[in-house]
Amino acid sequence: MDVCLGVRFQLPEWMASRALQGEELGAIVDTLLGHGSAHEEFGAIGFLTRGLLDRQAALEQAVAAALIPFLSERNADV
């Protein structure tokens, strides 16, 4: 069985509390950053890292990590 995950990070308690009460994480980010597409552009990770890592970069890392089983299979013969 293969298990693949993207970047994992702990939400601050105040943000997790709002999400656990039913507020969507994207809506929280949009409100905090002051525009309706902030969750798509930066994501929670962009907000929490102050731009050091954004949603796109996190997705790129997850896709690259998902390729490991295919890439390492070829390298096993080296």
C-alpha cells in the first residue's frame, strides 16, 4: 500500500478552533488577508509562513514526492 502526503503543518490553536467550529479554512485566510482569493493564491501555509511557502509551492513539493516510487524504481538498477 502506498501512502502519499503533502506538506503537513499544525494550525495555530485560534485558527484550528475556528475551522473546527465549521468555518472553512479558505474563508479564514481570505478574511485575514483581506481579499476573496487569498486562499487560492497563498493558502493557509502562505499566511502562516508569511510567504516563505505558498500553496503552489506546497503542491509542487507534494507532486514531486508522489513521483518518488516511480523514480526510485528506475534508480534501483543503478
